[in-house]
Amino acid sequence: GRSGQRRGVSREEVARIRGIDPQQAPEELRCAIDGKLLGTPVRSPHGHMFEKATLELWLERCGSVCPVTNLALRMEDCVRDKSVERQVVEWVRAEKAQHKERAQARRLQKAQGAQQVDAGDLC
């Protein structure tokens, strides 16, 4: 692997992570075309954020126009946004951690409930 470098997370990887709902991601971490969580974010010169593959498909099918502003847009005009990519990874990690905490709390509650039933059986 690449030592010391953080890797982005693809949309497919996020879809396989239990407990994470990509639709709950903050708007700034979602594609302006399809509203899905960004995997490879690119920023247009107009400031809009797109998933790279989604924008490539849009430009191929709809011509060289921005889907948000209708202004001229080419893929070469857009830049990959590493900062947003890191924010997506951090959001995914936080969501995973919260899911894990909720699951542990449920298991603990279940175990405590079972102990109370067992104690009642003794009397």
C-alpha cells in the first residue's frame, strides 16, 4: 500500500459497510447530479461538486454543459478535491464508529435484560 497516505472510499465500498446510510451524508459530501455520496469528488470551476464518473457520463450524454448552471463545462476544467475526499472518509469512519457503539449498546441491554430474567427465576 501507499505508506502514510489516506485512500479515498469508493461508492461501492460504502454500499457494503453495514450501518451506513450514504443518503444521510451532509449535502456538501454528495454529488450535485445524483445526490449520492462522493467517492472521487471533482469540483467544477463554478464551485459545484460532482462524482467524477457521474460527471463524465453526464458530459458524454448531455454535451459540455454544467448540469447545475448550464454554463460550458469540460472534464479538464474540473479538479479532484482531495479535501472533500478526506471529509468523506472521515464521515464514513464516524458513521461506522457510531453504528458499532449502537450495536454494542443493544447487546449490552439485551444481556442485562437476560440477567434480570434469570434473577427472577431464582425466587
